[in-house]
Amino acid sequence: MERFVEDYQKRRLTDRDDIMTAINILMSQGYDEDDLLGEMTKVFYVDLDAFNEVIAHH
């Protein structure tokens, strides 16, 4: 995700299904699990509890 967004433009990513979709897209593009959160937070405000829950079950 080579897209940078100003903080005031970021959407909230809180739904577990949406987080899983973002994870699947990034992983299909070759990102490692360790890089997912960093890439996602470039574009979204990510609910960390929901993200960690999704990653734990991924």
C-alpha cells in the first residue's frame, strides 16, 4: 500500500471482517504478517484489539 493519507482523512477500521479483508489483500500482495499493521495504519485508524484478535485466529 504505497498510499499515504493525512491523519484527518483516515477512516476507522474497526470491523473484524473489514480487518480480515485488509489482511488478506495485503498478504496476497506479498506483505509479511509483521508488516501488516504498519501498512494498514498508513491508510486507516485501526482498532488494535480487533486487529490482534483477527491476527490470533488467522
